Amino acid sequence: MSPRNVVVLGYGMAGARLADEIRRRDPHGERVHLTVIGDEPHHAYNRVLLSAVVGGTMRPESVRLHDEEWAARHGIDLRLDTEAREIDRAARKVMLVDGTSVGYDALVLATGSTPWLPPVEGLTDEDGELAEGAVAFRSLADCERILDAARVGAPVAVLGGGLLGLEAARGLAGRGNHVTVVHPAGHVMERQLDAGAGRVLAKTLGDFGIDFRLGRFAAKYVPGDGLKLDDGSHVHADLVVVSAGVRADTTLAAGAGLAADRGVLVDDALRTSDGRIYAIGDCAQHPGTVSGLVQPAWEQADVLADLLTGTDTAARYRGTSVVTRLKARGIDLAALGETHAETGDDGAEVLCLDDPARGRYAKLVLRGDRVAGAIVLGVPDAAATITQLYDRGVPAPSDRLALLLGRALPSGAPNAASPADLPAAAVVCRCNSVSKGQLVDAWRAGASSVAELASATRASTGCGSCKDAVCGIADWLASTT
Amino acid sequence: MTLTAEPTTTTAVATHCPYCALQCGMTLSREADVTPRQFPTNAGGLCQKGWTSPALLRSPARLTTPLIRTGGELRPASWEDALDLVARRLLDLRAEHGPDSVAVFGGGGLTNEKSYLLGKFARVALGTSQIDYNGRFCMSSAAAAGMKAFGLDRGLPFPLTDLADADAIVLVGANPAETMPPFVQHLRGANAKGDLVVVDPRRTPTAEQANLHLAPAPGTDLALALGILHAVVADGLLDESYVEQRTSGFDAVWRIAAGYWPERVERITGVSAADQRRVAALLARSRNAYVLTARGAEQHATGVATVSAWINLALALGLPGRQGSGYGCLTGQGNGQGGREHGQKADQLPGYRKIADPAAREHVASVWGVPADSLPGPGRSAFELLDALGTEGGPRALLVFGSNVVVSAPDSARVAQRLSGLDLLVTADLVLSETSELADVVLPVTQWAEEDGTMTNLEGRILLRRKAIDPPEGVRTDLDVLAGLAERLGQPEGRFPTDAETAFTELRAASAGGPADYSGISYDRLREGEALYWPVPDEAHPGTPRMFLDAFAHADGRARFEPVEHTGPAEPQDADFPLLATTGRVLQHYQSGAQTRLVAELNDTVPEVYVEVHPDTAERAGLAHGDLARVTSRRGATTARVRCVGSMRQDVVFLPFHFPGDQRANLLTNPALDPTSRMPEFKVCAVRLTKEDGAE
């Protein structure tokens, strides 16, 4: 049987992952002949790490997902710096902008999303391109533009206080830029956070030198000067980074008459309304998914690779439970599930800790003993544990407070202040299973020094960790007899 | 069985503990009591197992006569009858079904001489390829990963005492406070400096002592290593000049690790991103740092990849092959190191040679005085061998030396069933272990203090364990047994020496030129007390305490990064089996417990299996501390006493594996095997917890 022709449109996080997963299942291309088409001039890179590139902790070459030989090594027809112009569903081929065309047995749309540019006077030129001094925060090229433009110490405005906007802001602040975030909602990351958490987060970011203009729109942009806001105030900025959200790139799909809403509609097999065409990642719209994150894209790539290689024809994508993690140096924030539930909500158990002075905010929403939602800011251990409970559906421990604080409370280990308080059965020397009671008995039988206690009971003759404890008991015995 | 006479010695003898790979120095007195001895690995310490080790020398449970199964029962027989019977049946089986119808199973507690002669016996006297040993269940994953990375595997490629000067130590899946307590002394330096890190899903006694305890979900250690490696690179801590000058393959590893940013890894492992970065930073800022792995990282169906991931981390930080830093594996069994070097492994010949390598076959065959083409090729790995017993095309007879497979192998109910399908099961044993109870013929053999032999400890140092007392009447050495059988199988007299030193002299020749070269080691040098770490290629050579200082053992002298991906446990939890069980050890018992359960002082302390469980998880199952619980997996069920432990993850239970019958933790375990090391997944399987029927 000759391999089926699979064409992937898009070589970003989703498309690259799909290619990897297909080759993992079909290393020699016996089942799938793979063509990947990417519009950027270079190999795929890890978009998640772009804020680290902006922050200067990672170099652009460090975030590459594939090396130059990747396509040749895996027998993949990789075409860079080009894109599809049109899909001819009847002929089952894709026409590219360079005039060539590629036939397919199965076509995968992994075209991602494009930055949404808010309607700000002067922000875009007549072609809809960003004006000078304004940059989106989406691609490696954007990062390079930001780094070129943002002189150390220069004022920068970030349009948008969502996840990516804050990551960019933190990265730039770390490089010494004076950053102002302009955000139309009343608090940052309002999709994921409640107002309390948003407040604490903004304060924490403020400590890193980031200013906020919340509940404000940018009305006008003047290159070299900055932004004028809807209340008439002014934000001085040499550079404006636009991170106001993204829109699924559905142009090709719409042109081909595929059903689309916010994104290209797909079912659990990631099929569009044309059974030979699939969509994954940001351009796809699946009922169980929030777009814009890498986790769903990778899980979809996994399922689709099973289907396209025939490894598991029953594989289905059922949605992703999303955990939002802000990747910003010095800030630990996780948000998941229902984060807007309030204490007193019916059927939900809601706990909340609000500690802005220390940059901590923790909220836990439980339903029937299961974690239904959480916001954990500045409590890293709690974030890790709560996420595990949420992902694995494990009932939350009855000690809710310990969970919220991220630390199991002391387990009552033998930590008695005085040897007198230690129970007789308490094991003093683990290596030789010697209890306090045995030491007391040995003392009474005539062992009247640490050395004699050791030779009578073997306490402290293993790893020696208990030597101090044995000395303490000997001193106590000497003082009481 | 008869009561043995009180053993006597003429003088006190400097010896080593019969249990773990630490091989603590101790002195055996005339009265057959032990006292600890100053020796580098134990620094004068002994744990309860060591202190009580002589108990088994005078135990009424010792076997002192061969046993033959007649009329369904094991009955005393003479040595002549027992050996004649075994030899005759083996010859018949071979004549009828070919040489591979007979299999041999060895152990990591056997001396170098026994391991060596067992391999020779299988290949020469039986002509079978079917030999493997329980070391497969021990450190085989670390051995394979070490081979890939460094071109050579020696558990610790440096003396243990080097750890004293460490600024930071990361222990991955190691619980020495329980498994080799005197070892803990070597962790004090790092501990005092505030940088002792323990990676373990449980808050073990070792984790209790750590400055930082990371508790990944079982089966996610590999992802954790990737997350820390990511943090190393992202935070600018990569040792770029070392990576460039001493290694190859970093780029491919980074392409994978780049996809494991700490926040993503936190979600997989449950270890906070902040702690991952903390470990990266503390290792990078330390002048002397070590990464050490043990069974927790290794006993997985992805054990080799998991160890490779931690070695990658060590390489990225420039630790291996630098004095005062490094990577090492904490070998478990007494002779776990030597046992893996001298040919009782399915794919191996003495000197850590490959049985498939024509030059190795030529060399070893010439030492043995047989044609190279008469040597069989590689055979089945341990679990595959056990699983094939009595099946179509599988072996029909099994000889077991130094192992209690019915307790220590995974999916042990299946193993017991396979054993019952054999035409002939023969064991050489000190006491009637659970495996011997199933045997057709049981041969009573000597133990540590009753025979000469060498052991290679966890550092790759060769130790002489001298005979101190006479064995009970009626007991023979394993070497006697092998020689007696070999002659009955038609081998020329003397080809299988019964004297340990003679056997060792032959082993030296067989190992000469191999990676684990013992040719320069003699009993005389060991008697003089020389500290000899292999390789020791000639008698003037001082040995090699520290390896890789100038070059790694690959042809280009570089260490290799190994690209590995996280895939997770072979059997994840689900609605039917919502908990993960992990298995391990307790201080008072050794391996299958066949020996330590007979020592009253040990057995009284921990007399039965227990299951550690979070109090909430117990309560949901209707169980309280002290109740009997039923722990069930897809393969079987174990009855265990509940121990509520507040520090347990709520979705994890722990059981020690040293107990017999329906207390066997290995009734639960998953025999999914690592593709390279063939290590079973002892450390994680899906289970459920219920009230034991009939419990109050």
C-alpha cells in the first residue's frame, strides 16, 4: 500500500508537533507521506518561550523546535516561507502563493491565529499594517523587532493586560524598560482571574516597575510620542507592543466553504465539515477547548497523528482541561477551572486567602470534594498540588487549609522539646530500631553513658544521625536519677 | 532439616556484611558475633541487618541436606542421589528438546566467582543461552544508561567517600536511610551546606533529612529531569565549555527539553516550577555536585530513558568526569556490581563483554578451552525467561542460584504458575525460600562467612570475603554444586574449580582486556588490604578509583547526551484502579526477605506487609490505621495492614515487597519491560484499595 499524502498547512506549535507525532508513529514514512507548509522563513520554534527571548534570558536559536536537517532526516517535504492561497476540495489540492500546488489525501489546517489589532487611531496604516514603533507580540520576528526597538531604559507601552501582554511586559521590565500596560478591563487577566487576584497580580508586577492603566482604552497612537488614552491622559512610549488578543486564521477555510465560527469547526476526530480536511490548534474550534494555548494544540496533534497513521483509529479528542500558567520571572501564578465562583455560591465550597502585602492570593473552588477551580498566586507548592488534584480528579484532602497554603502541616514527628516528653515507644535510632524505652531500660540496667547505651542497644551505631538524640536522653536520664 | 551446631572460628575475621552493596566492614568474632569495623563505605556503622547477620549462621532454618520431591513432598536425600537425579534429568531434557530447554537463574548476591562460574556452567556444561539473573530487577536500567552515556558502567565511578566534600547532592529515587543506612553519613556535607535534594514520591526517612524534597507523581521522574534541564538552559546555567569539549549530542536533547518548560513539567509531575528552578540553580552554583539515582528512577518500563534524562542533566552542568563531582547509581544487592560483569547476564561474557561480540567470544572461549562457535548467543532477559518457563518453546527445567523469584519477580502469581509448568525446578539455597518450597530438588549451600569469595561493592571496589567458620555438616558451596553437576554432565574434571581463589584466577584471565578488567587483582593483593577499583589491567596497576577524569569510554572520548522523551507510566490510574501503587524496601528486610524474615530481631520489628496510605484515602475506602486492606491490581491482590501516613500523595499507596504468600507486593506489579534493559515496572502500577473481607 502506498503511503497517503498528508499535507499540513502551518508550521507553528501545532503543525510542527503533528509532524513530530506522525513520524514518531511512522518513522520511515511507510504510512504517511508528509508535506508541511510554513509561512515563516525559518524552522519551527517554541512560541511559549518568546517572553524569555524578550526578557533576554533565552536566545532566539535556543527556542527552535527543529534543526536544519529535521525535514531531510524524517523524509518530510518541508516548504518554508510560502503559504497556501486556496484549497481546491474537488481536486484535493492546495494552491500555494508561489504558484505551485500540492495534492492531498488528507489536509490539516494548522494555520494558527493572527493578532487582533484594536481600533486605535494611527496604530495601523492604510494597508492595515502596524505603524512604525508598534509591534505585535506573536512571532519570533516580532520578538526581534521588539528587541531592536526597545532600547534599554526606553519607555514601552503594552496594549493588553492578558496573559501574553503581561508576559511581554515582565520580560521588558526585566530588561530595564519602563513599561506601562493599558488594559480596557477593570483588572488584568480578567478571563482567568477574579478581581482580587487581578489586584494582587498588578501590585506584584508593579513591584517590578510596571505601571497599569486599567479600564482605559488607547484612543490614539503617535509614533515617537506614545499613546493617548480615552480619558485624555497620555502614556509616553518609544515602542507600543500590541497584545490585545488573537483571532483564529480561518481565511483559507472560509474560502473553501468549510464551516467556521470563531474558528474552523471540528468534531472529536478533529474533522472539519469536509471529512478529508482536519484542523488543530488555534485555527480550530472544538466544543471542549479554549483556544490560544499550546496544551490543546499538542493534545489534538497526538490524537490526529493516531488517526492519520492508523495507529489508533478510535482515538478521539475530548477537550482539554486548561491550566493557565503565567510565565513571568519572579511570579508564580496558576489559574484553572471555575475561577469566578464566589464564597456563598450554591453547591460550591470556596476558600480564599488574600495577602496583597506579600503578593499572595489563593482561591480554591471545590464541588463534591473535587477541585473545580483555583487561582494560586505566590504560593508555588499549592499550585503544583492543586493542579495535580484537578488533572487527576483526585478528591481534595480534608485539610483544606494545608492545601491552600501548599504545605502539609507538621505530621507530629517526634519533635518533643525534651526527652521527657517523648513517648517510650518513639524510635530514636532508626538504623537499629531502638526506642526511647529500650534506652531507658538499658540505663536502668547499668549503661550509664552514651557509649554504654550504644553498646547495650546499638543506638547511634548505624548512620549516627541520632547521636544528639541519644546524648539528650542520656543527659535527661542522668539528671533524673 | 536438622539443628546446626554452634559455629566456631579460630580467630576473629575481618569481613563484610552479607547484605547490600555498601558491603559494610565488620569483624566476625570467634563466637560468631559481629562488631562494626572502620571501612570507608560504612565508617564504623552497621544497621540492624548487619548487627544481626550472624543469626542466620546458626539458624535452625538452615538446610543441611539435599531435598528431593517424592510423592509431592520434599524429602531428605543424599548429595549423590540429588546431583545424579538433576544431571540425569537435564541430560534427558537436552537430548529430547535441545540445550535451550534448560535455563539458569542467578543472583546479584552471588560472589564474583559464583557469577562467573554460573555463566560458564550455562554456556559450556549446559550449552544453553537461557541464563539471566535478578540483577535485571536491580540496576540494569542504570547500567544501560551509563553505557550509553559514558561507554562504560560502573555504579559509582568514584569512591563513595568523595561525597563528603560535595556542596550539593541530588538523590533520585534513592532511600539509603532505609536501604543502606550507614551510607547516610556520606550525605552530611551536602546536608550541612543546605543542598541535599531528595526526589521521591514519598516522604521517606531519607527525604525527611533532605533540605529539599521533590515529590513527583510515580512514573514522572523523567519529565522532572527535563524540566530542571530546561531551567538550567533558560536561566543561563549551562556549562557550555564542558558541553562543547567533553560531550556530543546536546542539541538533540535540548530540542526535546525546550518543550518541557518548568510550568508544563509541574503539571506532569506535581513538582512546582519554583522548585525545579531551585534545583537547577543550586547544582549550578555548587563547585562539587553529584546526581545519584537508584531503583526509584530505574525500575520502570522507561527506566533507561529516565536515568539518561538525569545523566543529561549532570552532563549539562559539567559534573561527570570531574574530580569532586559526578553521576552515579547506587547499586543495591551485595554483589550487584560484580554480578553484572562476569557473565550470568543473558547477553554477556566475563569482563563486562558482549556475548554477541566475536572478539569477546574468541577470548573467553580460549580461556575456557572450548571453540568459540560452541558458545550460545544471547538468551532471554529475566522476566521474559521466567515467563517462558514451561510454555511452548520455553525452557522445561530451571536451576536457581541466589534468588527467590516467586517473591521478587513482578506479577509473581504468573511467575509461580510458570514455575509449576516446569519439568524440573532445582534451587541452591541456604534456607527453604518460597521458591525452594516449589522445587523438585533443593541443594543446601554455604553462605558468606562459610566460604571464600570476592564481592565488588557499589564503588566498583573488589573486596575479599574470607571464610571464617565451617559450614554445617551436609552443606556444600555453590562452586561444589556446579562442579558436581558439570562432571555428571560430561565436563572434564577441573574445568569447574571448587576453590574460590582458583576460580578467581580464571576469572582474571577471562576478564583481561574487557571493560571490567580484573586481571591485575589477586587474592594476595586483596589480603594485603589494597583498595582496588576496576579496571586493574595488570598486577602493577594501582586500580582506578576515579573514572573518566581524562576521557569517557566511548571511542571519541566524549560522553553522549541521549535524547529522551517523557511517556509516563505503562499503566496509568483509571476509574477501576484509581490509585498508583509503588513498591520498595524497609530497613529490617533484604530483598525477598527469605533470610531476614528468619532473623527474629528483624522480623519482630517488621513482621508483615503493610500499605502506606494517606488518611483521607484510607477513610474513603472505609479503612483505619491498623486495619487489613485488600490492594488489587489487574494482576492480583495483596492483603496488607494499613498504615496511615499524612505525607503520602492521596493517589499513591506504598507496599514493601519482602513478604511471602498473599502478602507479596509483587502480586500487583506490572511486568511491562524497558525496551533496552528489560527492567520491569516495579515502581508504578494502578490499584484499588478496599476493606479486606472478614476484617473488622
